[in-house]
Amino acid sequence: MPVFVACKFRPTDARTFTYTWDGEPLAPGDFVKVPDARSDGWKRVEVVSISDDAPPFACKPIIGKIDPDAEILAAIEAGTTDPKPDALTAPVVEF
């Protein structure tokens, strides 16, 4: 049975967008891939809330769940820095 997942594109966004999901359980704070025609076909968004109640509008499906560990490894292998360091790692404080 699908659930309805509210997501934010950026942490500072006030507006959420709702998608459907019928895969493994999700929780607020998880990151998922959603369809996006402007980039490489998908966008990384953060899960804000989950509901069993369908909204009064049609929702696109979530493409898949993002594994933060795999995302960090892919960035390292590509020779780039982590694309979202604030969302995946704690800040380093030096004294």
C-alpha cells in the first residue's frame, strides 16, 4: 500500500511537495530521489513527513531511497567533495 511522502528540496524551504512511495519504510530525515526534468532526470530531496492519507491531488512516485554512505563513496570515487556535507556529516571543530 503506497504512502504519501512530503519532501523539501532545500532545508530552508517552507513549501513541501508530496510524492507516493511503496518501497521500504522511510522516516523523516531520509533522502530520496524524485523526478526532475531540469537535471539528469532526478533530484535529491529530504523526507519531512509521511502519511497514509491521500492528498486531493495527483502525486508523482519517488524513484528510490538514497543511501548516504553510498553517496559519500560515489563522491570520493568521482574525486569531488561530498555534495551535501551539512546533511550527511557532522561539522569538524578545531581548537
